[in-house]
Amino acid sequence: MVIKNTGTKPVILSGWTLRDQQHHVYKFATFKLAAGKGVTIHTGTGSDDRNDLYWGSAEYLWNNDGDKAVLKTRAGHTVDACAYSGGGPVRDVLRAQTFLHAPLNRSTG
């Protein structure tokens, strides 16, 4: 899953969450997403850096037959969402910058 900041200001994602329909939750540690940059959230294990963050799960979390990713602020406000059905793993971009202007809720990605 890629989260991209297409805005002109950095977004502090610390405390934000990324979740799926089965209530798996990834909580961002201290992290600032620069303007125009993206970060890939991997479900497995690895070393976090400015381009890649790791959920730390030993299992696949995104369902190949359909799922929904929801990005929420620390206060629990939905910033963006993406749903898909079938055809393989989720391959979409959630846009973190939408919270800076007005929340965007999409039912399809």
C-alpha cells in the first residue's frame, strides 16, 4: 500500500492508522511524509526508512479477493479510503494530503 502526499506541505503521520476490513491496524510511529513524496507500507518485516515502513506481520493481510484500506488521523478521522474486489493484491495510492484541505472518502480506489 502506498500513501502519497501530493500536497505542498509535509504531513505528520505520527499516530495515524492504516486498517483493513478485518480490523488489522498499522499505527504510524514518528513519521513525517514530505510534500510530493510517498511511503510504501509493507505487511511483512524489514527496516523502516523514509520510503518504506513495515507492518511486521508474518501473514498476508490484504485479501486477494477484495479488501478496503482506510487511512485515519490520530483523532480517528478518515482521511482517505480505497476498496477493491478481486484481481490480486491492492495496488492503490491513499492520499495523505487530503486532510490538509478537506477529508476525501472514496469507496473505490
